[in-house]
Amino acid sequence: MKPSKTLLNLSLALLLSSFSLVSYAQIDTTKKSLQLSEVKSLNKISLFLPGVALEREQKISRSSTLSLGINYQFTFLKSYYLSYDYYFSGGYVQTSNHKIESHSKLIGVLGANINYRYYYNLDKRVAKNKNIDNNSANYIGLDVASVFPKLTDKTNQYDYQIMITPNWGLQRNASVFVNGEFAIGPSLVINPYETALRIGLKAGFSFRF
């Protein structure tokens, strides 16, 4: 009877040890997953619609980044001017029908931007064994950008323009050095002549270095 009892006790001890090891492994795996599900800082050259940018995406918390960048982009800028009708009266040139007119034009300009991103689905992607390398996740954020046409051409009739855009976007790791990016949201556009609401759209690829 004693050998049987000893064997039983040994079996119970082995079973409890196995259960403890499995539980510890699960806890350890969960901890590693949580530790891994965080963003990282990136240096990027971005080719996007509609331009090119040099950016630094800096990690500021486990799931948030703050980006600073300079860019050259193509954008529509509006210019206003005063028009007249001319006529001769009493030997002098007179004007009438004064009116303010405007026109928009797509031009290439230098610009800068600051962008905040909160990547909200990092843990879900890790739990589903999806890739989060190089901040491959969805995010909500705020982008503040400005363009300065007169920096490249002081005679340019177009002036500065500021765009404030709360957006939703995603970033996906396409290869070792390349990310695909997309963002969309309502954009408040401010320039010396007007304040307007437009659609802000950004799509393209970023190359990490």
C-alpha cells in the first residue's frame, strides 16, 4: 500500500507543478505581449499625396507619438484682388464697379507640420498575432500644418495657410524599411482671406532610416 500511496502523492505533485508552470508561462506571455504592444520612435522620409516630407515620429507614451516635419507639397491656395471698370470722364480716368474677386491655384510650396497620434488598437493586434512593427496600427490624432509660399518666391501673390485637422488614420508595415500610411478628417483651413472647412486627406508611403 505504501508504494501506491507514494506513487499517488508523486503524481499529484507533478500535476500541481505542471499546472503552476503552465500558469506562469501564460502570465509571462501576457506580460511580454503587453510590453511589446507599444509604439517606437521613427525617422521617416514620406512620399504622400500630394508631396514629400522629412519627419521624426517621437514616442511620448506607450501608445502615443508626436511628429515634427518639414515638407514640400502641392496645395490649392486662394488669392483675392480688387477689380475695377475704367472710363474717361472730364479728361481723367475714373473707376467704377469696384468688386473683390478671387481665384485658386494648385502650386508647390514649402511647409511644416506637427502631428499627434494615439494608436488605439495595439493590444488587440498583438492578441490576434498581428504585426505591430514600426507602429503598424490604427490611430486617432490631430495634425496642424502650415505652408509658406513666400519662402520660395517673395513675389508670390499667395500668402500663408494653416490647416488644423483632427483625423483617423492607419499605418502598416509594408517591408523592413517601408510603411504604408493613410489619414482622413475634417480640416479647418485658415488664411488671410478666409476660414473654411474642407476634407483633409493624406495617403502614401514612408521610408524609415
